[in-house]
Amino acid sequence: MTKLAMKFYDNAERRTINISLNDPKPALDAATVEAAMTAMIGVVVPATAVIDEANYIETTETNITDLLV
């Protein structure tokens, strides 16, 4: 599974705000992600927040046991 992890920093509140998006469109470029994150400021995150970073995160799930057969 792929996630897009977006991190903002709110200097006024001195805290980090993390937002993740499951299954983002593949191969988003930096300008597109930055534009989307900029649009979130003042709407989804406080107006005092700034963009910190964004990363794709790849995870793998391995089933160890299945108790309900």
C-alpha cells in the first residue's frame, strides 16, 4: 500500500501536523503536491501552518496466521 504523508509545522502553536492520504495518484510531482498542501493551509490546517515536507510511504502487509478458517 502506498501513502502520501504530508507534514506541516505550525510555529504559532509549536506543533507538527501530519496528514496522510491512502493510495495517492502515482508519480505526483513536487509542484503538484506543494500546490495541494498550500490549498490546505487555512482550511484543513491552521492559517499559521507552513509546509514542512511530503513523502511517499510504501508498506507491505504479511499475514502470519489466519485464525478463522
